[in-house]
Amino acid sequence: MLFEGARSYREFASSAEGIATNILAARLRHLEKEGIIGKSPDPTDGRRWVYTLTPKGLDLVPALVELILWGARYHRTVAPPAVIRRMTADREGFIASIRSGARRKP
């Protein structure tokens, strides 16, 4: 959601993580219940949902960036090297761009 722009169930299900659909559905429900993400009808197809970060979810961005950088330092990661370099070079700028981009999405 933050880095690849996935916003629909279908986009999450087809991501590189390869998460099982039952686990994905449970995680989305849990994140919504906790107020980290919200969902609204897709403006192009009202039968589908679009997921976005809430203000509470956006407040997690700095912590997520640090976890991703830590993971990239000590473990193999699927995070694109260019993203890791950008995070490392300008953490605050990267975080600001994620927050402003998320706020522009419906």
C-alpha cells in the first residue's frame, strides 16, 4: 500500500508477498478494525473496495521505514534497492512524500 500503491484486494492478492487469500482478508479486516486502514467503494466499480491509510495508519510510516531499513541491513528483502537507497539518503523527505501521496488518494 505504501510503496507499490496497491489499494484493492486484487492488487494486494497479486503482490510479490504471495499472501494466502484467507490471511489477506483477515489482516485487512483487522487493520480496518484497529483504525489503521479505511475502505470505501471503488469510484470506478462500486462492487469493489478501495483501501487507504487513515491518519492513524499514516502515523506508522516512520516506524515502518525504520523496520524496512533494519531488515534490509540484516536480511534479504523484496524491497526495491532504489527505494532502500532513497529511504537511507533522505528519511524525512521519503516519509513526507508517502504521507502527502496517501492524503491525495480517495
